[in-house]
Amino acid sequence: MRTSDGLDLAVVEFGGEGIPILLLHGLMGRATTWWPVAGWLSAHGRVLGPDARGHGRSDARGPWTTDRMTADAAEVLAEVGPGVVVGHSMGGLHGLVLAARHPELVRALVVEDMGVDFRGRSAAEAGSWFGAMPQPFPSLAAVRQAFGWPRAEFGDYMTECVEERPDGYHLLARVEDTVGIAAEWAERHHWDAVAAVGCPTLLIEAADSVAPGGQMAEMASRMPAAAHVRVPGTGHLVHAGDPGAYRAAVEAFLTTHM
């Protein structure tokens, strides 16, 4: 689809019918990283997900701001109708801000392992880490090896986020663009959005979370209709680290609120 600022945004249709379920992926990811989750979600509605700008097959053009990227997601929902938003990490932040600003579009919200206040942190460390990766990767196995520490599921996740070129496999998202996205998080909080979310919300936190300690529980306490679940033994990719627990939590939530 074409966004209001003229950017081509790739949108993946995963299947299913009925109420739209919009999947928003994390930083460095793409819509197809949701593939295992989309399979069972399609029993609950029409599942679709955009590649965020600068990710996957979408155009790589800023601005790299939460405001603009949230607007992209809102424009997708405006085309297909109000629905449920399920977001991981960056996508969870965009989903939360979307629900706050466009309550007419979001019937229910799931946020997986994301905070709203990272002020004081720096995006430079992550940029240095990604930038030090030896692109091109000679094989998908090399991608898994490079990204699969300390948790193997992240290596599998990143094999969805590369493309094969004549000289090997390259990351689809440019490191400098993703650093620009994360840099804003270190400067701006979104507690105002938390207080404005009125729809039913499920906050799923990893045991080894990227969010500052206690922040997701605090977010839930500031929303009128939110539940907070912390999944033992998981890292940032809760839906991949413990898919059974993630599915059980989300399906119980959807059964109640769809």
C-alpha cells in the first residue's frame, strides 16, 4: 500500500477471515517473522502484517519516528477496518501509541516485551553490535550462528530478516536506519500514550526483558483494562521462546475480548 507520505509499505496477508488482526514486528524484523503465530491466529480473524518502513520489502525512507511509523500502521487499519493489534518490541510500542491515538481503530491490544521509557539508554551499543556483524553472511546457518547467542530462537528469527544476493546474505534493514529508530526511544517517553489506552490490553513480559525492571507492570497499572503476564524462562522473543505459554495467554485474551 502507499502511505500518506508516499512510501510503499509491503503488507503480508497471512489468511483467516473476519475481524482484522494486525501484527506489528520488532526492530530489524519483518512481517513474516510472525509466521508461526499467524498460523493459529488465523482461526480468530483476518491476519495481516506490514513490513515497517525500512524493514522487509517496504521502502527505506524516514522519518524514523514513532509518530510516523505509528501513522503507517494506522493507515493499514483504516483500509481494512478496526481490529486487534498484536505487537512485539518496536511493534508493541507502535501498537500502544496507535491504540492511544486512534481508539476507533483498535478493539484490543497485545504488547509483547516492550517498555515506553528508555531515557538514559543509548542506541549506539546496539548499532555497534549489528554493524560489527560480518555481512554478507555466507549461509543461513552463519546467520543463525551470528545471532543465536545467548538464545537460539533469535538466530532463527534473523534468518527471516536477510536476503540472498550474489555475494551472500545481507540484512534487509539498514543498521543506520534502525539505530535512528532506537535513538528516539532513548530521548522520548510515551507514558502519555499509556494513560490514553482505553481498550482491553494484554502486556506480555519476558523473564529476561528488554524493558526496565517493573515498567511493564507499571504500564498495566496505569491502564483501565490491562492485564500483565510475565513468562518464566523466556527472553525478548517470548512468542518463540515459549510458544505454548504465549499462545495460551493470547488466545485466552482474545476469547474474552473479541
